[in-house]
Amino acid sequence: MPGLLDELVDVMNRENDIYKDLIPIASEKTRTIIKNDLTALQEITDKEQLVIERINTLERKREEVITNIGTVLSIDPKSLDMKTLIRLLGKQPKEQAKLTRIHDDLSATLKKLVAINDRNKVLIEQSLEMIDFNMNLLQSSRMMPGGNNYTKSANEEAFGGTGTRMFDAKQ
């Protein structure tokens, strides 16, 4: 079993390194979203996809190692999470410490990445709302001949033509 634990720690270290590589990419994505540079955003998304493919490969390997550990310990691998495995290693403090360290490191890295991705999600949602607002504004201005409906004395003019308002009042 020590070989399986070493393999698990190795896979998790490699995963952590790759997730750390994603942090600057996600930060670059934030700046690109703010700049509204769609070409650069597509390039960044393509980079992310390549990194995610590497993570998926390691995830499958990690699941395989967990399955093997579960088999050795006679525990259903589906119920074997990292905290349980760490607890079960109470009589092997060296392995327990290694697994605890990488688990904590990986958790911290993922927290940073999740925070950046959540911020990016909010920025994209706000950008889409602004696009929707601008589209509604353009549609409503196209539908109203003559632009505004007020004279210099601020009296409302009669609305000529069939211009229906398309502005979304939910905004």
C-alpha cells in the first residue's frame, strides 16, 4: 500500500501544479473580459481547454489509484474520500503527513482558482446584461421615429407613426 499512497501523492502534486498553472490564465481572462477583447478571450479559453484535458487525465489516474487503495483496504472506493483516507493512516504518520500536506495545498489552490473563476463569471454576466441593455436601447431608438418625444419646452409631442417601444422594462 505505501506504493499506492506514493502514487496518489504524486498524482495530486501534479494536479496541484497544473491548477497553479491555471491561476495566471484565469487572471489574464479577468483582464481580457474587462477589456472586452473577444479574440483574446477565445485564445485564453483554448489554452484553458488544453490544461483541463491534462487535469482530466490526472483525475482519471487519481480515481484509479483510489479504487486500488479501496480494494486493498476492503473499502468501497466511492465512499473513500481524502479525509477518510487520511484518518485511516493514523498508524502511518509519515504517509498521513504527506497526504495531509498535498490535500491542504490542493484545497488552497482550488480555492484561489474558484474565487477568480467566480469573479470572471460575474464579469461575463454583467457584460451580457450590458449587451442586452444596449440591444434593447438600440431597438427602442430604431422603433421611435424622430428620436426623443419632447419639445424644447418639455411638452410631450404626439407620438407619430407606429413606433412601438421594444425596451425591456426589467432592466
